[in-house]
Amino acid sequence: MDEVLLLTRAFAFAAEKHVHQRRKGANAEPYVNHLAEVAHLLAVAVHGRDANLVAAGLLHDVLEDTQTTRDELAATFNEDIAALVSEVTDDKSLPKQERKRQQVVHAPGKTDRAKMLKLADKTSNLRDLAASPPADWSTERRLDYVRWGRDVVAGLRGVHPWLETQFDDAAATAERALAGK
């Protein structure tokens, strides 16, 4: 499939699947904004040379947050994209704290491309936390989220210095924003 068609198809698919979702922040931005930011970070990181990875950035939450199956993802796109999305998908049958623990434990064993995807996702999440934190989250909960993000990313390091710098900047900005609260 042509790369432009692949990416526009992935964006349309993600937008349709996440149509009713909003970010948790006080501004309640459309969820698709997060997906677009993750894809953009990846596109910059790979200099536009890995359309499957960028498409996976758009689709990274579709298995976790919608009724989409891995088989549907593979049939609609390709096995590489389905594998990448599956690799970064949490097992929603587990309690939230266990899912968070597993992200930290399993981060070092991810493939390099999955590590890049997780770095872009965590960066976007921390940027959102700094700009529009969930109103019902205490400062301590917000700081805990930043600490947890740092713990996950510790296991992703060594794969892409620019993405790591983007994450570090986002974490520092979130911490500064929270210190001002």
C-alpha cells in the first residue's frame, strides 16, 4: 500500500474507532489529538522513513481502548503494524496497578521500534499532563504519574536519543508545572 494512503487510512481508522473518546485533562481534547502527536513524534524521529511505525503511532491504543481485534488490524493494515500495536498494548484484564508494573518490567525487552512508540506515547502523555492535567487528579497523583513514566522510560533508553530528549523535556516541564501548583 502506498505510504500516504497507509497513513491517511490509519488516521481515519483511528479517528473512527476513538470518535467518542476525550483526553482526561481539564480541556478534554479529542483523543485523536494524542494519536496525531504520537505519530508526529515518530515521523520526525525516523525522518519519514518508517510509515508502518508512524501508522502504529496513530493506532497504538486501538486494541486497548476499542473493540478492534489484532486480526482486524492485521487484515486492514498489515502484520507489522498489528505486531507493533500488540507489543505496546496493555492487558486490560489485569488490575491497573499490575498493568503499570508490567510496563516498567517489560520495557527493556521490547523491540526497538516498540520502544520508540512507547517513548513517543509517554512524551505526549506528559505534555498533556503539563498543559491540561485532569482536574480530579491531586498534585501527588500527577507527580506519581511523572515518576512512573520515568520508570517506564528508564527501560526504553538507548534506542533513540532525540525521542529520549523529548521525553526528558516533557517530564521536566510537567514537574515544573506541578511545582507551581
